[in-house]
Amino acid sequence: MKQLVLVGGGHSHAIALRQFGLNPISDVQITLITEAEDTPYSGMLPGHVAGFYSYEDCHINLRSLCEFAKARLIVDRAVGLERDRVVCEQNTIAFDFVSIDIGSTPNIPAQAKGIGAKPISKFLKWWDEFAKSNPEQFAIVGGGTGGVELALNMQHRLPNTAIHLFQRDREVMPKHNAWVRRKFKQLLVQRGIILHLGKAIESIEFDPNTIVWVTQASAPDWIRQSGLKVDDEGFILVNDALQSISHPQVFAAGDIATMINHDRPKAGVFAVRQGKPLFQNLSLALNNQPLKPYHPQKTYLSLIGTGDHLAVASYGLLGARSRLLWRMKDSIDRTFMNQFRYSN
């Protein structure tokens, strides 16, 4: 019996597991290695921070999903990869094929204090306690999409707390069009969030427990140390089939992967859309058949919640904000989560 090991409970793996449940393959043992039995859906995380969604609303029950897919669940933390084995803190798991979907973490400078927005489970545990403490102030480092959306949703939950947003660029959300950048800067100022733009951070005079890092994504050291071919930031380089360019028995998806032929941001929309192509190519590999290329879209719609039951749409050079867009985002997110409800 062939052994397929999935490392990480990210969006791509959740979708792939559901597909394996709907389209089972004989003589294959699937194993999911994950640090937690629930995996968060990033699209609903800011809304959960604001108090709009419960924990259950925005988390996938991986144990139930594995039962549906007839997969083995191992709750452990991967720390290394060998030619045919995944090395974890408590287990060593052999494989014929392995897929890695462990997401990313903020790139936090050495010796810096504070909490990263990822891993999400660790951040949410901190946030639940921090929000109850009625803090006077806190700081968010990183003014990209994640940092800005998080700031607005945290402000909704803590309207009387001073929030400082630090951004090294002169503008927030520099990867979006001019209208979106102006609109979000205006919203941040209107909501009383204190902006610190265009300056490199040398030190922040805040209690370390009140600093949230939402900076550029980074990969764990063990990925590079495994011998896999990686990019400059340590992410696994994969071809159009989501297969490692150096180790054909290894696949990767989501934030931890960089497609060599398609330069795309580390965004949840791509992780979600890689789920079915990943399942398809894992199935083909297990059956010794040629793999099929996946070509991600170049332009994509971003629906960004503003912490007040409204959302901004960003698409190429276009932008808009309305309550209808929030309802659209809410419907899309709930539809995504509902596909996993039958297995809970």
C-alpha cells in the first residue's frame, strides 16, 4: 500500500482531503500531520477578531475531515524532511509521496518582541486574553493588506484602545491600486488608528505583549535544511503541477510554495484554488500517470472587510466599498466553510 503524507492542515490540504473523501483511491494510506485538530480559514479570521464570527464559524474540524477521507490524523509538529520520511517532534512518518501546506509566519527581526499574526492558533489564543484585559494601547507592525484589515477589525472590538500602525513604506497596502490605498488610509485615520509611515523601525517602546507583527511572510528553517530547492525567502520552489523542482516525490501548496513560472503573492485566494489541482496531481502521481499543469489567474478579486460590516473590493485598477460587498464576502466565506460541515 502506498503512503501519502500531508504535512499541515492549510486550505489546499483541507480541500484535497475533501476531494479524496469524495473520490477515494484504493491501496493508498493517507496521513495528515498537523499541529492542531482545527484549522482556521483565513478569510474569516479578521471577522472573528472583530467578534462577527464564532470559533466554530471559521475553523475546519480536521479530525472529522480525516474520518470522511479515511485518512489517519497525527497531531504533531514537523521539524524535518528526509528522502522518504517526515521527521516530527514525536513521530517519524514514512511516505511514497508527501505534500507540504504549512503556511508561513511573519518575518520578525531577531531579538524583536511581540506576537506574530501567524501561526493563527497562537495569535487567537493571545488575542482572546488580550482583548479581555481592556488594554490602553497596542502596536501593529506591517501595513499591507493583512495588517490594515486586522487593525480595522481589532479597532471594532477595542474602540477605546489606542492602536498604532507601523509601515516602512510611505503608503499602506502598496500592492493595491491608488483608490484602494487612499480609501484605507482615510478609514484608518477616521477610526483613530495612529499611522507611522515611511520609516524603518529601529525600536518600539511598547510592552512586548502589545506588539503584533504582520510583516512579510517567511518559511521555517527546516524546509531549507531538508535539501529541497527553495527561493531566496526559503519557500519551496514548485513547477506548474505543484511538484518540487528538486524532489519529484514532494509536492507543496499555499504560502509555503513558490511557483517558478507564476509570481503570485502569498494570499489565501491562491491556496484555496490550488486545492483541487493538488488533489488531481497527487492522484495522478499515486497512479504513475503524467501530471497536469495548473495556471493561477493573474488578476484576482480581493474583498477586504473594514470591521464595520462593510467591505472594499480591489480588482486591478478598480475599487469600491459597500455593505453589499460585505454581504458578498460573507456569503463566499460561509459557502467555503459549509462544504466541510457535513464532516463535523
